[in-house]
Amino acid sequence: MLPKEGRIAVTTGFAPWNRKIAAAIQEVGTPDFPQRIEEALKAIIDLDIVMIFAYSGTEKPVCLYHNIDPVRAAVVITAYANGPYLLDPFYRAATDPKAIGVRQLRRMAPDQFYSSEYFRRHYGLTKIRDEVGIVCRPAGSTAIVISFTRPMESPAFGRRDLKIIHDAEPVIRLLVERNWSHARLGTGESEGEPVDPMNATLNRMTGGVLTPREIEITSLILRGHSSAAIADALNIAEGTVKNHRKNIHQKLKISSQSELFSMFIFHLSKQ
């Protein structure tokens, strides 16, 4: 049995969660469900943004819910869904059939993510300091990620926060999966031979001038991997990666990662 002070702490924190999650259960299948889930999360942790994205195969993600004002949503939601999502660690988790449950940005991010052009020129504009998501899988290849963030002026999610989120995850994931279990979230056009949308985008962007290995390395560079991390991931020498990087720059007539990112974003804007 818990000591008396432990029982008091559990009882005090448990009641608001019980009320809010009961309200969410009541609204499964209705338009009010996402807001009830947001309220349940806010009963147990401090957070800023809540957003729910559906990812289906190679299709662009669909935002199912967010609690952001229109100005900020233009960056966090609209600009993201127009292409930078391809570089997002949460997108990588959503498209990995084995990934499910709680994921934290800081634990998924590549080794140079926070100094990457993607972070500086997209994530930095979102004013997001840290993000945690729950990967849910209602049906087929579709994944739904409910994620919540903290702003730059707040601390990142700590060990206690993550413990609470992990404890709440089974019921949140079950409710999210049930709420969208019959929803048509994708067109089904991505069925068949698996295609890596990032590599396909880069191949179109570069007009086929890069080899498959160079495309693979370009993808990892844009996501924020260092040469050493790329070498480790591809099981090749770091010197080989640096030679590939030099060849990529020469073929694309660029001299920096900043130019590479600009080319990538410009290509996405033309699609």
C-alpha cells in the first residue's frame, strides 16, 4: 500500500484527469473529440500547442486538429504540410510501420538537427522548444500523430513529464485510433511498391543528375545528420561521405547546406 502522502498526491492529480478523459470518451466519433483530448492532456502536463496530423503513405499530411491562432498556424501547420514535413523526425516515425506510442523530438532528432537549415529556417520560426507525440495507427498504412509542444520560453519536457505521458499513452492512443478508425484519411494512391517520398522529391529536384547513393546522402544531410552519422548509418567511411558531399555540391552548382536547403524549399513551392 502507498504511504499516506503518496495516496493524497495520486488522488489529487487523478481526479481532473478522470473527469477530462471521461469527457473525451463521451465524445469519441464527434467533432468535439479532439478538443476533449486536448483538455485531458492539459489536466496532467503543461503544454502550448496541440496538433493532430494524419499521415498516409506518400501523401501530404492532413491536419485533423490544432489549437493555434491563424498567424502562427501559417508556419506551424500550413507551411509544414507544403513540404518541410519530409524532414520532420515525427514524419519519419509515422511512416515507420514499427513505430508506435510516445516519441520525443529531442530523442529522435539527428545529431546536427538543431544546427540544421531545417531547424533554423522552419522549426525556429514555430517558436517550439520541445515536442512530444503519440504515434497511433487506426488502420492500414495510415498513422495519426497527436503531438504537443512547449514554447522557447518554457523548459523542455522532463523525465517526470515523460513518465506521465507514458502512463496516459495507452488510453489516449486507443481513443484516437477508435475516433478515426473509419475515417478516410488517404486516397489509397500510395498502395503498391513502397516509395520513399523524400528520395523521389530529391530526384525530381535534381533532374536525375545525382546517383541513388548521392540522393540518399542528400536526404540525410537535409534532415540534420553529420558526415560521421551518415557514414555510420550507411556503413561507409566518413571520407567517402565527404567525397559524395563534394560531388553533390559540384553537380548541383552549390557551395553550402544553406543553398541546398533553399533549392529544396524552392522546389517544394513549385509543386
